[in-house]
Amino acid sequence: MSRPHTDSCPSVKNILLLDSEGKRVAVKYYSDDWPTNSAKEAFEKAIFNKTQKTNARTEAEITIFENHIVVYKFVQDLHFFVTGGEDENEIILATVLQGFFDAVGLLLRGRVEKSEALENLDLILLCIDEIVDGGIILETDPNVIAEKAANTSLDSSVSLSEQQTISQALATAREHFTRSLLK
């Protein structure tokens, strides 16, 4: 039995960024599995409750929840989740999660915490849009994701020299973030 064309490409059902109480910071859904907002909120609450006692701070964890594969990682007061179908490749989902996690770290200049995320919500939402479009994975390289999100959010009136400064800031943030990971 052959699978329909849409299933042949790895896909993501949702990307969630929740706070330490399981409340939304930034979420995007790409599936009809949760047709209403209340269904989405119930899923977020349930997945948060299922994972909050785990120690997903050093590396990503994987769980099966309601016939979905969920990969997740926590830092400070932020909980990052990527959900795929039960037959999705966990490694691909983990790569998406890591790309999102690292890109957010770059965009927030290493200050990955709820207050900073809320201040830069536009960047985080752009970041999610650079990673996945309609459930299809577009990009997982955090440097590319962060740069595209930063460039998209820049006003067209921003001069090239100011853009250069932002690129330099991203490079510095990358260095700091890498160093903090190596400690």
C-alpha cells in the first residue's frame, strides 16, 4: 500500500513555546488534529503536565503522547516542544527542535527566558515561520533561521550599515551561546 504524497515528506504538527506554568508564549499549529483553540490549549496543558517533571535541560527528550511523537527541551522558564505524527522520524523532529532552540538563543542573544521572549515575540514567531511552513520543514540551521528572522523583522528603511551591526551582534551572540554550551 503506497502512502499519500503528503506523507512522504517529514512534517511537523505543531511548534510550542510555553512558560514554566504551561502557558503559551508562542505556538503554531499545522494540523487539524486540534480543530479548536480549546483543543489546542488542552493539548498544551496535557503535554506540559506530562513533561514538566522530566529533566530535559541538558538534551532533548522524546515522548509519545496521544499518538504523537513529541520532542522537547527546557531552558530557564521556557519549554520548547515540537510535535509530529506517530510515524514521524524522531531524529528529524529533534533536529527541528534543536534548530528552533538554538535560533531563539541567537535572537535573544543568549538570554533565553520568558520576559526576553515576550519582548521579542515577533522574532520568535518569524523564527518559527522560517523553520516550518504549513507543517513542511524548511530549515533547521539555527544561524540561517536567526538571520532570516532578524532580516525579515528589520524595517526596509534600515541602512546596510545597521544591518551589518545586527549581523555582527548575531555573530557575537552565537559565540557567547556556543561558549555557554561548552562550559
